Amino acid sequence: MKLNKKGEKNIGRIKGLSIQFLPYSEIKSLDSNSRIKKILTIVLGNNILILQGRLKPDEEARLIGDTMAMIGYVKDFKGIELAVIENDGDRGMVEKFRKSVLKLISGGELGTVTIIGPATIVKEIKKNPRKIELLLNK
């Protein structure tokens, strides 16, 4: 197995494609501006981000607005694709209460995943109850 410049293992890397997982614990204590900045830094590095949990609705709107404003000003940047995947199946009252308590304690939607990627790499994100399809540009 080959090692990169940092001495890390280079496993199955597709040229120009990198997927980064960001646990909710890394953004939990950040304010909205810092969260958006951290996400944009990752995405502008041509990485597909898998974020544990989801942003607040106003943060999602701001992220989309900021990326729209960057189009034309940042070289080769064409925007982002964003999808939120959550398990909203039919739940009883007890399950809804349990989830609400867990959300309150943890500070976020830990059963939710947000996928964010640069539009130059991610063509489309399709989701349905059984699978997620991440369609990439050639």
C-alpha cells in the first residue's frame, strides 16, 4: 500500500475525488459563521462532505446564498449540491418523544446526515427510503 507525503495510507483514491466525514461534535460549539466557513473550506477544497446531523434552516439558507454569491468570483466554482437524509418513518408517540429528548441532550439531529459537495464534482444527489445515489460529473 502506498503512503502519501504525510505518511498516511492512500486507500482507493479516485483522482480528484475526496470524501470527508465531519462529526457533529466538531461543529457543535461553533457559531453559525464559523460552521458555514468550515463547511465552505472543505467544499472549496473539492471534497464531498458527509456531515453528521444537519444545519439549522437559516444556516442552510445562508450556505446556499453564500455559494451562489461565489459563483463567477471563485475560479472553477459552480455552486454546491446539498441533500439532507433523515429517518422520518412512521413513529409512535414514544419514539418521537425519545428522539426529541436525544436531540435536546446532544444538541443536534444525530440520526440525520447532510451531504454537501461542489457542483463541479457532484452532478446530483438522489435519495429514497432504501438508498442514496451520488451521481458524479465525468
